[in-house]
Amino acid sequence: MTATATPFVLKESVLQPETAVYDHVLPAGRGWSHPIRRGQVFRIVDLEGNQAVDTLFFNGHDADERYSAADTIRAQGNLYLTTGSCLMSSEGRPLLSIVADTCGRHDTLGGACSAESNQVRYALDKKYMHNCRDSFLLELARLGKGMGKRDLPSNINFFMNVPVTPEGGLSFADGVSAPGRYVELRAEMDVLALISNCPQLNNPCNAYNPTPVRLLIWDARAVS
Ligand SMILES: [Zn+2]
């Protein structure tokens, strides 16, 4: 860290896993979706450290309203997500707020890996490797709501470190997370969460070793 870098502000949660109403371990390389009701709290735990968790959120009643990276960055005046960040929708409304974070920084610029990006960035024969875009599409197909490619805007990469240089450059850097670190979000409206637990093996976003994450949800009354 350079002398001018802002230190991460970490915030722990008081919620205990035993009181969660939902508790699921998602293996590396798998997709997942689940409704989160307004007031519920959603935690993603990086079980083994340095795992990228590609994530999107939609209005639970109208998927045409969805996470907007541009509106989120503009609203908070900062490129990184952490405690206090409000995830804004394409309609300019709050979807969820980050209420605890023991990692300190999450990316929303790097996008999701895809067959095309694997081929262009790494090698022709990487095209057929597992990738987040395909995991998103498989999960959307499983949901059966008629959602597809047009429903995949720029996403969030929880726990992924994509520092922006003073010149405005982007790079996929070694992770800043560690085993057991988590991020926790409170839903500000009923939302649908969509996750691809990134299978990428060709850059350091997963420390070249994709690993599982734990997903927990608490009811609003457990929080208050
Ligand atoms: Zn990925």
C-alpha cells in the first residue's frame, strides 16, 4: 500500500449464522439465484479466501429494473464498493445497501468472464472453459422466467481486486480477501439475487484456485 492509499474501513456484523433463515454453500463454478425480501440481510462468505463472486440483483417483481454499476458509482462518487455503498438500480432506486464488510473493497468495473473473453485474453482453446456468463445464463434458464443475455448488465465482483491506477488504468490484481471474510447487504426492496461463483483459472481473481462460498439470509426481525 502506498502512503496515499486510503486504508480499508472494515465493519463486522452482529448477526450469528445460527439465526439465519437460509444457509447454503455454493461450490466454485456454480450458479445460484434466490429471492431476498425487503429488510432481509444477505451475507456472502469467502470461505477459503480470494474468491471472485460475480453477482447481479434485480427488482424481485420487475426484472427490467436491475443493478446499475454506472448509477451506483455516480451516486456514491467512488469506484469501489464497501460498507455504506448503496447499490442503485437502473431506475435510480436503492436495491440493497452494504451494511458490513470484513474484506474492504469490491469491484464493479471488471465485468464477468465469458467464453469470448477467455478466448481473446488467454488462448483459442480456452473458449470452452467454464465461465461466469454461461453460469449466469444457465441459472436464468433454470429459473424459467424468460430471462437471458439481454438481462445481464455490468455486474459486481465481490472480493475481487481491480485497482484503478492514477492514470485511469485497470488491472486484475492479487486478491485483498482472506478465508472467512464476508460482505453483508440489506435489501431495500424485494430483490432477486443472481450469482456465478467464478470458475476462472487464467487470472489471479481467484488466486488460480476457485473455491466455495457460503450464502446466508436473515429475516428483518433478526436484525432489529
Ligand atoms: Zn468469472
